[in-house]
Amino acid sequence: MAEPRPVGKQPGWREVLVVAGIAVAIVLGASVLTSILPTDAQEFVFHTPLAILVLIVGTGWLLWRIARRPAGPPEP
């Protein structure tokens, strides 16, 4: 029977909270930035599928990064 592959260190609560805090800060920053845009730019943001495009591109980039990650532990 094959030995199980060693798993890297799992993120703890501190790391999870830091990433969550960064995500909240990005969303709040985008909200503030959108609120100070001129009316025409706000209409473009709110009445086009811009958010969907950003989500698709961001998800694709993240999946590409995960797929390109080396499978094993780093070599010394």
C-alpha cells in the first residue's frame, strides 16, 4: 500500500482572518472608488456586466495559479 503524500502546513485562524480582512478591505475600497466616479462612469459600472467579467477573469487567474503550483514539497 502506498504511503500517503505529506500535506503542507494548513493555514490557521490568523491567516484565514487576514485573508478575509483583505477581501473586505478590497470590496469597501471598490465601493468608495465607485461612489466618487462621475455619474456616467457609475452607470457603466452598474448597468453593464462588468462585475461578471471581473469575477470570470479573477476566477480564471486563481485557478491557473493553483494548477501551476508544484505538486510536492519544495526541494531544499
